[in-house]
Amino acid sequence: MTPILAAIACLTLITLSYGGLCAASPFGDCRKCHGMGHALKHDRKGRLKRGKDCRRCHATGKRIRVGRWLYNRWARIYRAGTTD
């Protein structure tokens, strides 16, 4: 197998795997709060306590994956263009 065909096969496999992940689990953990929904703070004694709610995910701890966002956008445009 030539290197070009191997690269194409590898990219196709990665793309299909990511598409399957987006279909099976459209939401991933928030990158800012790591899925907790809030920040962690330390008090003066060094113990952990809950901080403010995450502004990026609005305290849900989840974000929509890029592939799912693109699919949702495509489906919305497609529906808007095909309705009479």
C-alpha cells in the first residue's frame, strides 16, 4: 500500500470514528470546568470549596461537540431550504 493510500485510509477511519462518537454522545465535558459545572477554590486553610458557576457551560458541565454542532447547522439549513 502506498503512503498516500495509507494516509487516506487513516483519515477516513478517524473521520468515521469521530462521526460515530458525535452521533452516540453529542455532548462532551466542558473544557473550562472539566465537566464539574463550577470552579474549585481553596479557603485560607487550604481546603477545597465550591467556586462560582462556570460561565462557558452555564453550570451544566457539558458542551456540544464540534461535529454535532456542524451537523445541527447543516440539518437546520437543509430543512429551511426544502420546506415549501
